[in-house]
Amino acid sequence: MKLPDATHLASQHLSNARRKRWGLAVLVLTGVALTVGIAMKKRATASNGVDPSGKAVPAMEFLPSDVTRVKLGDLRKVLPLTGTLRAVNQAAIKAKVSAEVREVLVREGETVKQGQVLIKMDASEYQAKVDQARGALQAAQGQLDIATQTRNNNKALLEKNFISKNAFDNAQSQYQIAVSNVKSARGAYDVAQKALNDTVIRAPIAGQISARSIQPGEKVSTDNKLLEVVDLRLMEVEATVPVGDIVNVAIGQEVSLKIEGFPEAMVGKVKRINPSIQAGSRSIPIYIQVDNSQGLLKMGMFAEARLTLTKKTNVLSIPQSAVQKEGDKLIVYAIENNVLKPVVVTPGMSGDDGDGAESNAVEILSGLEKEMLIVRVNLGNLQAGTPVRFTQAASSENSSK
């Protein structure tokens, strides 16, 4: 029997080693293929609502408050402000003379017209002063008549050289003194007449009586506050704006006002801007006017104002809370065919979309379309392809939209 030589043995050993390596490589490639296939199967089954074993993936259940639709409308960048309402036109009625009050013809809440009599005071003392001043004026006028006649007569005599120039000058001086006395007496009479007129107090503006601090029989002094009249047809809110934001405020800017007691917001406009900075708060007062022709607004009501700095119309907007950051992308989860679908979006301006004072919306420049159903808030680790199921309330709401 012939034994194999050493060269043959080495060649056979090398061939066996190569076969082993090829077998190992085939096993590795087969494992990789199986892994990729399983992953692709998992992805496909997940997107179809089933797990790799063929069982259905549990659907996420959403409440009505969890979802919303992409809105097309106006978007405003606003500055929140607060203040209280007051009447643009109001008047404090004070006593102009010292006297006893005889009649107070109005009470709080009554509507008055401009010029209407509100208070009558004891006028007997002032009537006597008027009578006295009238008598003095009549006496002075009589003296002026005499001085005028004397001067005229002396002038005619002087022209005929019947009297001296010195005599005429004396008559002329008496005439001038009489003229001055008449002016003085007439002034005193006018003052007395005005004081008499001031015993009857009239409404300086049309409006409503908001305060009454006097009763009949009381003695009042000059400048005592008696009544207050406010014209509620035009109201204003005084609000303070930080110095850093005042550059964005201008006369005529639109302001949305949420006033206590009124469910609907009202619209006002910036009417005036104070030229001075308040020392303590380092802010600048602005004055926002709002129409109140129906008289629904009252003095002192608290108002939350939202000043429109910029405004865009016909833009797509969603709640800011719907936008999530995943890596370097901004994602919004849409719901299509009852399945979650992440959508990459490009946001724009943030602001108020008109859904309420607490609204915080963001403009969507690309990625979404009007009326698309989206997840309103970040509910955690949402997965693409997850089935979605709505509660009965949510389903009825979605069907109504």
C-alpha cells in the first residue's frame, strides 16, 4: 500500500479549510438575510396594524381634546395688556358759590341731558347782591347822562366863546369819570348776576349720574364736589406697555378686548400714546378706545387687552403644542385613514388664531393642508403607522367637522 506523500496531504488539508470558511460565510449571510427579512416584516406588519406574529397592534385611543384640524384664517402677533374701563368724557360737578342746597333733582344711575338742571341752591343772598349791583349801575348811568349833557352844552358854548377852554376841559373830565363809573358798575352787576346763575347747577355734558355726594339742606362751600356725570357712549382702557415693545405700537392699531362679564371679545383701537415714561414701572401708558353705543360697558370693569402688532390673513395655523422636535426636524403627527403619520413641517409666525385669549398658534408654511386632522399635543413616544381609535365623543365630533 502506497502512503500519500507530504505534498498531497497539505493540499487536502487546505481544501478542507476553504470549504469550512465558505460554509461559515454562507451561514452568516443567511442570518443577515433572515434578520433583514424579519425587520422588514415587522415594519410592514406594524404599518398594517399587526405585529410580526400576525396579531393586531393595539390602537391608540384619542379623546376629543387630543386632536384638532388645520385651520385657515387670520393670525395675529399680539401683546397682552391689562387695564380698567373708564369713560372718555366725564365731569365732576362742583359748587361755584357758597350756599345752602335747596333741591337735588337727580340720583345715581339717572340719564341727564346737557344743560339739564341738576341742583338748585338758596339764591336769596345772591339775588339781593344782583339788585344792589343793578341799582349802582342805574345810578352810574344817570350820572353819565348828566355828564354827557353838560359836556355837550359846554362844547356848544365854547364854540361861541361864551366859556373858557378850562371850563370845557373840566366838563370833559367829569364825563370820562362817569363813563368809567358805568363800566365799573356794569362789571359788578355782571359778577353778581353770574353768582346768582351759579346757584342753579346744570349738567355740563350728557350722560349718567355716577356719584352723588350732597343732600338738600346741606351748606356747601366753593369747589365742594356735588355730582359726577359720565358719558358711557365711548369708553377707553388705560394700559401700560413695556418700553421695549412701545416701538411696535402705533395710533390706530387694532386691539382685542376681553372684558369681565362678556363672553365675546370686543374690538378697540389705540387712540393715544402717553409721551412720558412712568418712573416706577419703566412703562408707557397707552389709551385704547372702544365703542359703547349700547351702554353695556360700565366704569371700572377689568379688561384683558391683546394688542395686534402684526397680522397675516388666509394662513394655515395649528396649536403650537402640536409641533414636536425630532432630531433636527419639526414633526406634526397627522391622522390619515385612522393611522398615525408623521409630517415634517415648516413653521412661520407665532400668534393668536382667534380661538380665544389663551390661543397660542403657529403658522404652517409647508407640510400640511387645510382641514387635515392632527394630534393637538405631545402625547409621548408616538409611532408612525400606529392605528388610531376615537372615543365615541371624538368620533361624533370628527364626523361633524
